[in-house]
Amino acid sequence: MSTPRTAAKKKAATTAAPKKRATKKAAPKTPAKKKAAPKKRPTKKPAAKKRGRPKGAKTNPPDEMLVMPPACPECGSTEHNGYFNVRTHDLGGERGGRKYARVRWRDTHCAECGTLRREKVLLSSARDA
């Protein structure tokens, strides 16, 4: 069964004139503008310097320095017990032609006679800390 609404829709659909599609007017074609030619660049770029260590570079051995182990002032022994009361300070300077950046003091007891001694060590850089 059809309802009055659907019957009205069918009647309107059959009696209505078909709709025309809207069409766009074609825009007149304009000739494309010529682009400016790109600037010529030099074909070879200047060679950049290579970074880092050069190939085949020799490893220079570090400067050797004769260091005597700290000895006990009483008996002359170089043996000691563990270190305690270690202090490090950023005090730069030069001694014996060698520059140093830090000084470290360490207290220890002699293993032979038990005398308390304080060792002073000169460090050449911050990484020795």
C-alpha cells in the first residue's frame, strides 16, 4: 500500500522536468610564461678539508718522566698501608719543566715502621683525578 506521501513523491518525480547540469565555461588558454633559465653554477666545488686524524699518522709516544715512588722518611721503605684522607685541589703550576693542573695529597702509614707520611702527587690534567 502506498501512503499519500509516497504517491505525491512519485507524481512529482514523473512530472518534474529533468535538471540540467551546470557546466563551467572554459577559460581562454593563455600561453605559458617562460621561466628564467637557472643560473649556472660552477661544476666543481672546492674540495673541503677532511676532518680528523690524517691517514697514516704516527702515534707519538708520550714524554717519559722518571718518578721515584714516595719513601718513608724514617726507614726509606716504599711499602705502605692503604691511603686515607685523600685531598685533590686544582692548583696549576710548573715543576721541573713539566706543567701540572692539580695536586693530590694522600696520607698513609709505612708498612715497615708504622710512621705516618703524607704523599704529594702532581697531576697533569683533570682526567687523572
